[in-house]
Amino acid sequence: MKTKAGISGNMLKWAAVFIMAVDHMGAGILESYVLNAWGGSPLGSAFSKNWNEILAVDKIIRYIGRPAFPIFCFLLVEGFLHTRDVKKYAFRLGVFALISEIPFDLALRTVPVYWKSQNVFFTLLIGLLVIWFIKIWGNTIPVRAAGLLAGAASAELLHTDYGAFGVALIVLLYLLRNKKAAQCIRGAFCCAWELTAPLAFLLIWFYNGERGKQSRWFFYWFYPVHLLAYSMIGMYVLPAVLL
């Protein structure tokens, strides 16, 4: 079978994973440990003379990483549209939300348990449940709005990464699933509060609708594993080398 021109779902995943890994290098290693943003690392004093330079590098890294989340939201919607079993899809997201929470807290807050911030798998799970609800029950605007509000409130109460905004973006991308131009333009507009996040929709625009060769479990496991690796670098490797 001839492959369509454009970017496959697998290629989008690889792009999002790479961008996310760069982003978390800033949020995890630089902010949490080197700059000691949360007061849990001994490295802050070691870099006090270079704090401004490191902060400038961190900002660049975070700008690079901003397009990752919109791509993951888009891929979630595509996964929902093509999955054979939504229950299993939701179950996988839930399992990896739990698996990822300690690595997430260690990397981004320097402690194993931090109740005021939960990892992005929780946001994706809530978004999936909302669009599933809309697919089944959302024949009217009030019902759709009720589902969105319930999901957004849940994300905020649980303090999930990207919170209500993340759930709302997933719903928007789902509702515009058959209108690619509107999906990309409105999605980019909604993400414009983060300077580089709208760039995600340049990649999404060239999505060719094909799944491509999938390494599903790799993408699930990459999230907690790379966060755990970053936390280990911050807690043990850098102090051993620099202090």
C-alpha cells in the first residue's frame, strides 16, 4: 500500500516525545535541581553566579517544549476516533497516570509525593472521558457544555498538568475533528498564551490521517522513565560531579 504524503501519527508521536523530553530537561533538571526552584536541591548555591545565564537557557528550552502538549491532545483525539475499545484506552491512561506520578513529582517538584500537581496522563484521561461522554450523550450544546465543565472542574480539583485548559483543548479538537482548517486555526489561537505552542498546529496541518508504524508501549513508558531519569540526574549525578 502506498503511503500518503505528509506526517503520520507515528511521526507526530516521535516529534511530540522529543519536544517533551527537551521541555522536561528544563522543567526538571534545570528548574527543579540546578536553579533549585522548589528548595529541594543543594545545587542552587553552586550555580548562583550563573543563575541568570542558566535561566535564559531554561527559557529557550521551555519555548522549544511548548508545542508538545497540543500534539498529544490531537493524538489523543485521533486515538479515540480509531480505537476499538475506549474502555481499554482509558484504562491504559489511568494505569500510566498512576505509574508516572512519583517520577513526575520527583522530576518537577523534587519530592516523591506532591498533591498540588498531577501528571499529564490524568489530564489526557479526563479529556478522553469527556469526549467519550460527548460522543454518546452530547447531542445538544447544554449537554456538551455540562460534560466540558465537569471535566474542567475535575482537572482543576485534581491539579492536573494544564488543568481545565488541557481538557478544553481536547474537547475543541474533538468537536472540530472533521474541519481541519478550523481545528488548526482555533487550536493555535487557544494555545497562543504560550508563545511557541501554536507551532504544534503546523505539524498537525500536515498530518495525513495514517497511523504509521506504532510502538505503543514505548510511548507510554517513555513518559515515566525519562522523568525518573531526569530526577536521578538531578538528585545524584549532578551533586556527585559538582559538589
